[in-house]
Amino acid sequence: MMDFELASDIKRRWDPRHISPPGRPDPFLVERVCDLRAGSVLDIACGTGRNALYLAGLEYDVTGVDISPAGLTQLKAAASARGLTVKTIEADLRQSRPWGQYNNGIIFNYLPPLSLLESLHEYVIPGGTLILCTFTTKNGERFNPSYCIEERAFAQGLPLFRLMHHSENMLDGRFRDGYVFRRT
Ligand SMILES: C[S@@+](CC[C@H](N)C(=O)[O-])C[C@H]1O[C@@H](n2cnc3c(N)ncnc32)[C@H](O)[C@@H]1O
């Protein structure tokens, strides 16, 4: 992803990909949901909200943030159809903003910009959980390397987060690293 890309261009790229209702929750989230604290969750780069909806269905108080209005529209429509409440924030994640503090954060299939990686602790309360799972450079050129993290990139934790669990997993034939962190 190019840092100089205009927000309007990112929306133009993602909106057409968010025309279908959300699918099933991510298997790594389903596997590790037991690590979440009760209460609130910020779903960072939520897309159409498959994970946000799953957690709302488990009675978490979920807020999804994404740059794509089309994704957030799908999320709100699906939540309403299921009788669930999910809050949404339309924002460019390259610009840190006061999105609030949550008991948990989740990030799936999105490589946060460095500025966000370094400030994730602002959005999760001490003792809270952060689950991050995304594609790795092990995929080589089969998958745009600028969307990928180095293998085990966060094995030493993140600023103010201690690593609780790490495992490699596959999604649609692509390698991913999944992490669970506890906020210190
Ligand atoms: C591959 S999708 C992942 C969606 C969701 N996390 C999931 O796993 O289903 C990546 C998401 O990142 C969002 N995104 C990309 N760049 C962004 C930015 N600068 N700010 C906010 N969201 C962004 C896109 O709109 C898209 O919804």
C-alpha cells in the first residue's frame, strides 16, 4: 500500500469490493475468541464486518472502523437484519484519531501503517486483548508484498502489548500469522 495514496482513491479501490453482505467470521477469531475480555471491541479495518457481527452476536459491544462507506453500509444493514447493534466509524487509519478506548481490539487481513501499530495501545485498556491476524511475506510474489508482514514480525510484542499466543495459519491457500496480545 502506498502511503501517498489519497483517501478518495483508497475508497474507490475498496468500495466496489464491498458489494456483498458479510460472510462467515474468520477461523482464527473463532479459535481465539476465548482470549477476548468481556465488553467492548474495536474492529480495525472491519470491511463489511463479518467479525464485528460475529462478536456482536456473542454480546460484545462492537465498533467497526473502516475507510470504506460501502463496507460500513453492508455492516449496518446486516446488523439491523440480525437485530444486532454495531457502531461504525468511517476513518482513514493512516491518521490517528480519538476513536476511544476498548476492552479489546481486533485486526484481520489488514496491515496497519506503522503510525497505527505504534499507537494501538491507545485504543485498548490495560489488561485488554488485541488479536491481529494477517498475511505474511511467506506468500512471496503470489500476493502483493506491500500488504504482508514479515513472518513472526511481532513475536516480541508491540508497544505496551505482551505476546500471549502466536501461530501460523492458512486462509484460501495463503500464509498468515495470527497473534494474541495482552495490553500491559
Ligand atoms: C482485506 S479487507 C479486511 C476486512 C476485514 N478486516 C475482514 O477480515 O473481513 C481490508 C480492509 O481495510 C480497509 N482499509 C484499507 N485502507 C484503509 C485505511 N487507510 N483506513 C481505513 N481502512 C482501510 C478496506 O476498506 C478494507 O475494508
